[in-house]
Amino acid sequence: MEPGDHDRILLSPPLVTDDDVAEVCRGLQSGWAAPAGPILTEFESAIASIVGVSHAVALSSGSTALQLGLNALGVRPGDRVLVPTLTFAAPAFAAVHVGARPVFVDVCSTYGLMDPELLEIAIREIVAQGERVGAIIPVDTFGNPADYSSLLAIADTYGIPVLEDAAEALGAQHELGAAGSIGNAAVISFNGNKIITTAGGGMLVSDDSELIAKVRYWSQQSRSSAPWYEHEEIGYNFRMSSTLASLGLSQSRRLQAIVRHRQQVRSWYRHYLNPDQSIRFLEDPTWGVGNSWLTVVRFDAETQPHTSRRVREFLDHRGIETRPAFKPMHLQPVFLNEPAFVNGNAECFFNEALCMPSGEALQESDVERISELVLACLADRV
Ligand SMILES: *Cc1c(COP(=O)(O)O)cnc(C)c1O
């Protein structure tokens, strides 16, 4: 947001309530203005219980949670890490940060989630070339859980650990369990644009107590217990601040209400965009219920080329922020040399799909106005 830009409708801005502010103040007054203490533990328990796992460690971001998660799952320098190509860049960056390299796998045409068939083809090819696959990072994109029944079967067959990137998906459900409970470990993000926020932060969650203990140790500069600073391993300063955990704790108490509101926002869009049959909505997958983090609509790029861009620019000039679906990783300048197993679906999402304003503060009248503008733009009544 630009300074003075208060009237703009943003994609997914953070909403901080009076209760949130009071909780942060209570935390500060308790004397724990530090990346340690009981508030962190309380926040970790709250998220672990929402996700339905037994252990969690609060970290500085979802990105650092991905990095330490890969380390803890035994990914080694030179390994390959399989990442869907339709994603935010963080899981691919995390692979590089641990000395591994990403391999990109395209997505299914309906939900934009990692394609299991292509995943298996990619694994076979990499192994045939004599490389080791260190981990698979399925991403619960736009808050929809990936196709874990198929993905886990493949991971099992080849003995590859799964790090679930549930950064966008807190509150979503897969028939196997809540988002974040399905891989060997999972990552949640509390960045400012996510379903709940700590003003920047993340968490690694798992039923594996040793894995979480290891990551907690690394994230606090690998301090062994001794009266002096004793280090047997290289460490990181990746722990979440207790002050931010206070905000997250307060936000987590209304997660269900936030998810319900975002589902409501989506149904308002459905209602007000209904007159135009060429607009398709990204639906929840048949194997679960997403958290409706973002409402994503698709404009047919074949019959109406550049529609998504036209609508985005049209709304932007009227103070409304939208964003194309992720630009695929295999098309990013920084990753052009990495192997990619593609079927064109991610590129199609990038060209057709637009993420609509979906924030917690959005009212029905906002959605009505945004939808009317979209319809006007499509009808060229402008
Ligand atoms: C936001 C996000 C991340 C990174 O989380 P941060 O807390 O912003 O570091 C990782 N993966 C996905 C899919 C994300 O959307």
C-alpha cells in the first residue's frame, strides 16, 4: 500500500482488532519482549491443536520454516526437491538455501495443485539420472489442500519425505486431516497477507517430536544447555518474537470466523458475477474444503485473450487491487535452468486467473461494486 492510499481495496490486507492490540499489550507488559517465553508456547499449542498435530515451533517466517523443515527431513546439498511450478517462490528458494536444487512439477487443470502423475514421472527421471530426491513439497495453493492421497502413495513408494507447504491453508481440511497435519511436517505462514497474521512469521508443525525439537534448537542459534554459549552445530536466529506470537494467538482465536467470512466473500462474488457465464471460479477440491483464503476467478484466455490483464488494469485504475495467479517457477528468470515437468496448466492459470480482493474487512457492498466493475469491463461498457 502506498502512503495515503487508505481507500484502495487490497487483495488480502491484515485486519488487527482492538482485542488483538490488547493481547499484544498484555504480552509486552508480561516482560517477554523476546524470542522466548510462555506466549510462544501458548501460540504453538493453539496452532498445533487447530491443525491436529502434537508439536509445533514458531519461527520468523514460513520461508525459514521451509528451510529448517528441509534440513530436518534430511535434505542434503546436491539433492533435488520437487516443487509444484504454480506456487509462491518460497519452497523453491528454501531448496536452494539448504544446498539442494528444485525440480518443478506442473499442476492439475482444475485446481492448480501438484499433478501426481507428473510427480511420479519426474521422480523416475531424476533417479534414472543418478540424482537423489531429498523431499517433495506439495503446496496447498490458494488455501486448497493438495491431492495427498495420490501424492503420499507416490512418496511412500519411493521413500521420499513430504514437507507440506500449508502456508496459505491454515483452517482448510483434507479428508485425511486438516491442512498441515498430512506430510511428515508442514509449514504455516503468518505473513501480513495470509489468513491470520503475526505481522510476519511462520510455524513448523509435525507429530514428530524429535524433528520439531531439532528445528527449535537450530532456530535458537543451536545453543546447547550450558551456563555459557555452547554450540555443537551451526545455528540460525529464526525464532519468532514473543510479541508477534501475542498477535497470532489473538488472531488464531477467530480463525473459524475469518474462514467463514472469506467463504461468504466468495459466495458474494458468485452471486454478483453470476450474469457472466464465461467467468469460472476456482472451486474447493473434491477431497476437501479449502479455507477460501483468496477468491480466484478465471477468464477463458482462448476466446477472450488478455481478459485477465484487462480486468486487472481496469480495477487497478479504480483503486482495487487484484493479482494474476502465480507466475510459474519454471518461467522465472532465476530458475530457467532447472528441470521442469510441465503440461501447460500452470501457464494457463497464470494467463487466465485473477485473485480477487478477499480480505476479512470486505463487505457485501464492496464485492457488489467490484463485481459490477468487472462485468462492465467485460461488456466493454467503459
Ligand atoms: C506466503 C508463502 C510462503 C512463505 O511464507 P512467509 O511467511 O511469507 O515467509 C511459502 N509458501 C507459500 C505457498 C506461501 O504462500
